[in-house]
Amino acid sequence: MPGTVTLHRVFTAKPEKVYRAFLEPDAMASWVPPFGFTCTVHELEAKEGGRYRMSFRNFTTGDIHSFGGTYLKLIPGEALVYTDRFDDPNLPGEMTVTVTLKAVSVGTEMTVVQEGIPDLIPQEACYLGWQESLRKLAKLVEPNITQ
């Protein structure tokens, strides 16, 4: 039965900056892949109904995993909802990712819910992958470099 993971983080960055990290190709390539993977963003049309496609490459084995989806809802600085579908037929189905952002005193409170995770992907492995990605996201959005 498809799985679900839920994550929660607080970033010391404004919601608009965190939101932007989900929609700019070079930003996504820097933080989305978990440790040990590189990422190529092939397509990214950041609008409701727009599509994206990317690939992760395992740096050790060279194996490539491609996936893509559609942006269902985009509310600047507040929320994103998008789908994910793997190209690999062994990982069938479509996942839905819902990201909510809320301004708080120190920056941004974020909740991520990923639903429909294929049975072949252990939920705890998916959770750990997200944990790594979110650590990388913090390193991207939290520095306040003004020059």
C-alpha cells in the first residue's frame, strides 16, 4: 500500500526565499538530491499546471533515476502542491507533495507531506532522504548574503 511521510522544519529565512528554492532550477539541483547524488533539472515551468522533469545520478554507481510531475498549486511564500512520478516502471503510481510555509518570529515554519510513495521504497528511507535534502535546503536559504 503506498506510503506517506510528513516532515517539519523551521528555517531562519523568510518564506519567500524558501518558496523560491522549490522553483528555481539551479536551486533545486543544489538541495533536492540526497547525499551521494547529483541532480540535473531538464525542465521546470514554475506555474500551476506547469511541468518539471529531473534526474538523480548515484555518484557511486552512476545509476540514473528520472522523474517528473506537475505543479498543482502555487501560492507564493505560502504553499506548493506538486506531483511526482518515476520513469521506472517498477515504481508505479503518482505521489503528491504538499509544502506549507508559515512566517514565524525566526523565519519560516515548513511542513512537507509526501503521499503515494511506491511500495518498493521503504518509508523510513524516503524520510531519511528528505532529512538530508532539508539539511541542504537550510544551507542554501539560511545564509543572508547581501553583496
